Amino acid sequence: MSQELYFNIITFDLPDKPITFYLSKEKIGNAQKLYKTKFPTNIEDLFPGIKRRKS
């Protein structure tokens, strides 16, 4: 059986307190884009109209 496996290692220290991540519909500075496939299935409930927006 042939498989294509990927192993990504990103080292980091666990934070001492929770980190807040912010999302925006507008481009802000050096913000990074997210792929729509990475959105949760209920993204339309969180951000109405986001699936209609073309970026």
C-alpha cells in the first residue's frame, strides 16, 4: 500500500496564559490570509456573508 505522509515540526513554548487570535474582513498590515478550507464548518454563523466574499 502506497502512502504520501507529511510530518511538519514547529517548535514553540506553550504560552502561560491564553492567546487571542483576531480575524478581519479587511487587510491589516502584515496579517496572513487563511484558506477557506481551514475555516470551521459553522463559519457562516460566526461571520455572516464570508463564503460569498471573493478574496
